[in-house]
Amino acid sequence: MNINILAGGPIDLLPNLNICKQQDEIWVGVDRGVFTLLTMGILPSIAFGDFDSVTSDEMSIIEEQIKEIQRYKTEKDETDMELALNWAMEQKPDLIRIFGGTGGRLDHFFANVQLLVSPILKDQTVHIEMMDNRNIVFIKGPGHYSMNHNPQFKYVSFIPITMEVKGLSLKGFKYPLQDEDIPLGSTLCISNELINDSGNFSFSKGIIMVVRSND
């Protein structure tokens, strides 16, 4: 089972959502993302938000079509995205995709990136990725991982988000590494590329952000 979450980010940054219209896909709408899904002919199973970014008419349409709405006050401790993501992780899916989480306000974007760390801090294995029409972002803790070539997102960057990532090795990449320690702030691993159909990366300590890009 996969869970797809659509937030209220700029519509022009969204990828083709038809790739996620499968029987085992659950859709979740967040704030204005709920109305966007409805305009695309996608009926979310559940909606989250304070809905301060929709009009009263749009809210009426949402209330008419969505059976389960988790509505919150604007003044709250968590963002709408965090509330939706916490619910999604409780369902124990194989994969969580976040759309509409990039672009627009930078504080929202950086907050969404930080939310990708949640399963690592909670010792959960669910893979979460945030995607727009130019990038795929995900975060990993220590371990060994494989990656397939994707011509739509040819560039691959590895960015430390802890003070240091220890023992990073990259195999099958244009610029390989072997057991390198990468400090926070380093740009050593920006804009790499896979040279084969697949490659792998591994590291022994820290948390790393992986960004696959096409521009």
C-alpha cells in the first residue's frame, strides 16, 4: 500500500499525478491540496487542515465530497502537513509520497524537508519522498541502499543534514567515493550521476538527504 499526500504548493510544480492512480494507492489532501485533488478528479480518502487557504465556496465543495475531514484551528503546534504525515505513518504503508510540498514559502519547504526525518528518528522503515516536476527528495539513516537510473532525474546529490556523515561510499556513479567522511556544509557530493542502470550508496553514521533532479 502506498499513500500519496498532496499539499497546497504551487500547481505548476506538480508532476503528472496519474502515475499514482493505482488500486493500492491512498490519497490524502492537505488544506488547499484537497480542493486541487478534487479538480483533478482524484477523491482523497481523508483531508487535513485548518483550510485557511480555501474560499467558503471551495470549502463547501470539500465538505460535500470528502467523508472524513480532520479540521483544526489555525493556531496549533503542528503544521497541516505534519498532522497528515503522522496519520500516514500510522497506517504503516510501504511508501509515502508528498506532492505540493516544494515551492512557495521557504519556511514551509524547509519544515517539510525536516518532516522527512520523522521515520528515522522513530525507528520506522517506511520510505518517504517529496516530489515535484523537477526533483525527488528523500532522507536516509545509516545503511546500504540501491538506486536505479532514472533519465527524468539524472542528477543525484547527497547532502549531510547532521554534523557529519561518516563512511560514505558511492558505487556505480560518475564520481565514486570510498568510505569518505562528509561534514555538514560540504558540497563534495552535489550533482553526481549514475553511469550504469543502477548504483548503490552506503554510510555508517549520520543522516543524509538525497536529491534527484532534472534541471
